[in-house]
Amino acid sequence: MRFICFLSFVFSFIVQSNAQESLSITPDTHSHLADLEQVCRDAYGEQSYVADWSDVQAIPNIVQWSDSIGFMLNQEVYLRQNGVYFYSANRHYFMARHNGNTPGGWLVHDDIANNFIDLGSWQGNRYVLCKNTQIVSVPGCMDPSSCDYNPAATEDDNLCFTYPGDLCDDGNLQTLNDSVNENCDCVGQLLGCTDPLSCEYNPDAEVNDGSCLTYPGDPCDDGNPASINDLIDANCNCIGDISGCTDPLSCQYDPEATIDDGSCLTFELDQPQFTLTSTSFNEQADPNQQCIDEFGPEYALADWTDLEQITNIEQWADSIGIGFMDQVWVQNNGEFFWSGNRHYLMQRHDNSLPGSFLAHDNINNYFLSLGSFYDYVQPALCATTCPEAIPGCTDPTACNYNQAANVNDESCVYPDEPYLDCNGNCLNDADGDLICDENEVPGCTDILACNYVAEATDDDNSCTYPELPYLDCEGNCLNDGDLDGICDEEEISGCTDIEAVNYVAEATDDDGSCEYTGCTYDAAENYNPVATIDDGSCVFSEIPVVQGCTDPMACNYDENSDVDDQSCHFDCYGCTYEGAENYDAAATRDDGSCVYSQIACGEGTYFDIATGECLPTPNECPEDLNSDGLVNSSDLLQFLGTFGTACE
């Protein structure tokens, strides 16, 4: 929308110089041979004449002037050049508005503002640019910065209303912030998608309105149920992939397929496959095209030369449904017509050729005959060397290999592991333990061994055991009652005190047998309570000491003795029973040694005189369970071995 107002039908522009002058374009065209000076006087008065090119060059704003005077694109107007009318002969000078795009072949003598207006020369009818020196008073806006500015005005009428930057309404609901621009047009900021990468991008949009919704690579739906992976392409079209055979040389080629699905077969049948069309027609219906239309592009009209290769022609004819006197359209050696409009056909004669049939060739003594005719209505015999696509697993190593399949449909199934067969059984199992050789884990399988391997499936004789039965796998004692680090089975009883007179260097378990020398008389001044063997070192005080036998069991025990003088004797002991075989008349004290022959007691028993019975011989050391004369860990082991059992 423009806000520059022009007076109707005003084609004048004032050029300020020493006098006020105007340039005008005549409303009509005139010949180059006419009196153009008179034309100007007739149109604009006696003070008018043909303008000069220099008058146009003097205009400060040629674009604004051209618009105001009504000088339109490609309009041609006669004028002078330096006072001269003609460039040569009948070539009269004229100017033309080209807006910087001078047509090819144009002879340009001069130009203004980079060919905005060009100076040329030619003949014929054109408008005339006239110059009028008469002073004319024209009211109007005289402010050049206003959009209402009238360059033809000579008197300011205070009607300058609109300026660049003023708010306005461009009438477009898709814009906002409408304002007058420097060209005095009312222009708003256009709403739209401003992202160049979006398919909704509008290069004219200045304010993004959130309409950028679609981008290349986005998923979409192209409306084709046969396509997959539908995506927006670089041209913002929704295109999906179609699976099929993409090899143009294959019989299964699908020109619409974009993804090869492995259905292309690269081989052809040695012998064609034949079939008859389901409808009949004459030769004008193009039998070859009928084969293609009904069975596909891999089919064509059967050739007589292919029929000649069939070994059992009678069986073949019966199987395909060609009976006696039936005829079908064929071609012969690639030709459809024998001559003119006589199309090749084949008829079954069963070795009896009719006299009216023109046979060009025959098979098996006229079982089948090759003829030609026109305007017959009959089916066509079609053939193809393309094999029928049979999908299935084509890998012979697969469990579900299909020998008949010729198109791998990715259905092949294989054993779970390379060492298994299709039933999950081992291919290699040397020891027959149902664990495949490839899965066997060698190692020690004895749970009692030190190096037992729980995962081992195949014993490799590597088992190791403790060196001794009473040691564990780390060499530690299984039995160590005193926790001295020496196994009970290896303990040696004895005196372990090196200060004792009976010290045993090999002893590991002190049995309390240590003997020590020293003064054993507690009345002595140097009495040693630890000493067990008196070494005669006792020292006594001046008080008299009575020496004698101090052992109450001795035969000569003296209760008044203070110090034992080693005089004790025991010869008064013996068998004091007269009935005993070993009765000792000199014995005064019975020692229990009497033997009675009249009563025989068993082993481990003795005859008790008081009871008159055989009683068990008392065990002076009941803790010595194994009767080896020692009480040690062996007795403990024997006890633990019977602990908890019932006595008989």
C-alpha cells in the first residue's frame, strides 16, 4: 500500500534551474517524420518544445521522477541529444526505461543510473518528451521526506501526513508490527516458519509462529501399505522403502522396489514353463501382450522352437490341456507373423494333418502342426524361463534346509551351538557322559581331595590329599588337644623341663614325670619343695635330729625319726595265708600275692578269699584305656571312638 498521492493525469515534473520548467510525455505516439516541435506546442502551449537528453540527465532522482511522470517500463519516448534529432538517416533519438535490464541487440548511445534509462535511436511511432518553460503553480506536499511528497508541487499545501516509520495496516492478517518503510510501502512482519531446515520454511517470514513442524528424516506415512521405513526426504516428500527384487536382470525384478529382499533369482530354467491364457482372442489383441498382462512381465508368447525341445510331446500336450484339433497362438523363431496379418498358430492333429491346413512345420509326424492364420479367436500359449520363487531356507547346513527352496526367506534355523546337532545332542562325546567334549572341564572330581573342582566334569587324575591322615590340606593338625601345634598322634610324653634330671629332649607333652635333686627334708634349712630326689645336701639347725625310716609302709618305720636315713626296708611283706601255695612264714604283712591252686580264675581276675569268688583284677591306672602304661591322646581317641555307645 503506497501513501504517495499523485494528482490525476499529472505527468509533469519540475526541474529547478534559473527558471521554473517542466517535462511532460505526450499522451499519444507520433512518427519520427512528424514535426515533433509542433506536437509539443499543440500539446502544452507555445512555450513548449522537444526536450533534450541533458534535461533528463539533470534530474536528481530519476526513479522517483519516472514514477511521478508515468514513464513506464519499456516505454520509448522521442527526444533530442545535444540539440540533434537524428543519430543517422532516419534513426531518431529516443529514451526507454529498462530498470537496469537492457534487451539484447539494443544499441545504447548513453544511459542513466546503470541502464535504468537508456538512450537509443530508431524510427517509427513513439511518445514525445516535451519541455515547458511556462511557470505553473501546483499546490501539494513539498517535504521530500514525506510519503505525500509531490515533486510537481510549486506551492506547499501542508498536506504532508505520512512518513517512513509511521504505523499502518497492510491488510494482511498474517503480519504484525505493520509500518511504513523507506519506499513508503506499508509492510508488516510476516508470520511463518523461519527455520530453513524445516519443510514449512517460508523465506518471506520474519517472525516464527511455531509452524515449523516437519523436517527431513522425520517418520511419516506415504499412504502405500507395501512400503516400510517411511521418512521425509531432502525434498520434503514422504517416501518409504519397498522390499523386492532390485536386479533389473532378474526375472523377479520389481521396478518399484528400493530394498532388495533377496528374492532375485540369478538363474533360468533349462526348459520353459508353459501355460495357456484363460481367455481367447484374435491376433489383433496382441497375444504376446495378453501373456504379459495375465502372467506378468516374465512371460512371453511361446516359441515353436521351444516346443521342438520337448521330449514327450503327447504327454506334455495332455498335461497342459491342449486336446485334438485345439489351436493356440504361438510365435516362430521370434516372429509373430508369417506374412501380412497371418499370425503363427499351433494346432494338435494327432498325426492326421487336415488337407486345408497350411503347415509350415510339424512335431512328431504332425502330432503338432505349425500354421498361420488371422481372425481366429483362440487362447495363447505363454512361456517363461524364469523359475517360480519358492521361499524357504536355502542353507544346506541349517536344520530346516529346504531343498526345493530357491529364495532364502531368512527362516534358517541352526543348532544352538556349533558342537550340537539339530536335536541338541553332542556331536563329540568321547566318554559318553552326555557332556560334549567341547564343554568338558578337566580337574579333580573327588570331593575329599584337597584340590576338588566343583565344576569339573572329567577327572584328570590331578587329585591331591593330605600327607598324613591326621593333617588337613594345609598341613594343619586335625587333632591337637593342647593346641600346641603338634598333632595328638605325634605327641611324645615325657619330662619337658630341661632343668629336670630326667629331661627328655624329644618329649612334646609333659607327663608330670620330671625329677629334681635337692634337699627333700622339710626340717632342713635348705629344704627344696620341688626336689624329688634327695641329694644329701640338707643342712639342719643345732636342734638334735632323729634319723631313721620315715616311710609308714616300711617294715622298720620309726615315727620318731625326723630325717629319713634311707634305711627303710619292706622284707616283711609276703603271703601270710597258710593255705596259699606261696605262704611265707617269715612275712608279717600280707601283700596280696597269695596264690591258690584249688581255684583257677580267668585272665584279668583273682580269687578273693573273703568272698570265695573270682573278682576282676583291680586296674591301678583306669585312665590307661589301651593298657600301654601311658595316659595320652591315644587313650582320648579311644574314648571318643566309643563315646555315646551302649554298654553290653
